[in-house]
Amino acid sequence: MGRIRTREEFDRAAQRVVSRFSGELGFAAKNLTTGEELGINAECVLPTASVIKTAVLVELMRQAHEEGLDLQERMTMTASDIVGGSGVLKELGPGLQPTVADVAMLMIIVSDNTATNMLIDRVGGVEAVNRTMQERYGLRSIVLHNRVDFEVIGNDIRRFAEASAADLVRLHEMMARGELINAEACRQMIDVLSRQQYLDQVPRYFNYNQYAKDLKVEQSFTVANKTGFFPGTRVDSGLIMLHDGPTIAFAAMTHRSVDTSMGFESEGAITNGILGRLLLEYWWPGEWDSRVAIRQSLYVDAALAYPEG
């Protein structure tokens, strides 16, 4: 399969991916240099799963920069804070006293649910997060309904949080342009998102090393993102910053997949990964070198090679 070069080729390939997905899908992306936008059901409101934690981070940083919240303040984790699901704090004992900044880092890079609830409480509840998203920034579809509470969520992840892919892209565009709170707050948030340890969705077929900085390895781009996962649902949203090219804001949302497994090879994660691969090909600057940009995958080849019709 050759590189995706034109909008027509991108649209045709993306529609092939969508036609094979078993559930609902929303996708949006914007090239922040040219202004070109891509979308498939971009305004459809779907569950965000843990991608909503980026909105919690925004409200936390707003209060730190505008209301004096101290990011170095120590928070005491209590037994009532601890919740299951993703994260590491649930494995540690009550009485731990990480800083607010440390709790925020855990909320984003390992999607820690206990950390998330601690921060939702610290910023004043779901209302504070929603007010900033909807009233200050006009992102009306981004809604945090509840703290992480699996008794409330049950088997319907919509009960946790929802958004459209288009609004998630707008959120990250504002972040990339320094328009959320202030430029320094945006820089800090992007730094946190760039430390993400879950890279199994949109970047899964990128030739990307999350340990590059530690290993002193040069890369052609940086990914700053937040993922979310639940049985039948996979979501990923953030920024792809090409060092010699554009910054791309993206959101890929899959829901109601017949594949409700929670492993690395879930249908939703693979679907989002193929869309990410197409996105990188289409907006890659200059001469294409697949060895630099992507990892080869039979999943991608199979998804894009079957005849149309």
C-alpha cells in the first residue's frame, strides 16, 4: 500500500476503516498550520471514558494559575478515595501524601482513577469542570457527569462523561495555541500529556518511542495525548507535534464494539490506530520515509487493501 497523499485518498481509506467497525465511531482532526479539518461523525456525542481527565487537568491548572491553588500542596489519600480500575494508587495504602502535581501526573499518564476522584473533589466537583468547559470555552458537548464510581456507571460508560470528537479537537487546538488559561499553563499541560504511557490507540502504528528522552534518542514528532478504555469503548485525543511540520489536534472515539475485551488487540484500539496511521501519512511533511514514521502492520494492510464495493 502506498502513502496516503490526497484528501480523496484519505477519505476513501478512512471510510473503509469505518465500514468495517462493528459499532459507533466519531473522528476529527485539524492541521493547525493549514487549518484543514478532517471528520467522520465529528459532532456525534459519544462517551469519552478517561479522556475526560484532560478536562479535569484544565480546571486544575485554571485554579492554579488564577485562584492560587498550590500544585505543591500535599494531599492525603484516604481509604474512601480509593477506587478500582486503572491506576496505581489503589495498590498503595491510605495515608500517602503526594503533591497535587503528582496526583495530576498519575491521573493523566497512567489514567489513575483514585487520583482523578481526589482532583475532582479538590477543584470543587464536576460542576467546576463543566462550567469551565462549557461556559468559558464554549465546548458544550464536553460533560463530566460523575466522579469515577463503577456502581453509578454500571455497564454504561456514558454515565461517566461524554463529548464530541469535534469539541475534543477544539480543546486541544486551544491548548496548542496557548489559549487555555495562559501560554504557560498550556505548556505545562502539554508536558504532562506528552508523558502518556498508554499509546495503544492513535499512535499504535507510529514509529514512536515513549522513552526517547530517557534514551537520548531523536524523534521526528512528539505525541501528547490521553486515552480512555471501557468494554466496547476506546477513545484517544490529543496532539501530534511534527518537529519539521504541523501540529495536529485529533480525537478518535469508538463505542459499542462487539469486541468487549480489554486487551491490547481490541477492535476499537486497532480501529483508532489505523485512523492515526492514515492521519500521519496524510499530513507528514516533505519526503515520506515509512521507516521513520510508522511501524508496518498486517492489520493496516488488511483493513485498507480489500476491494471497494
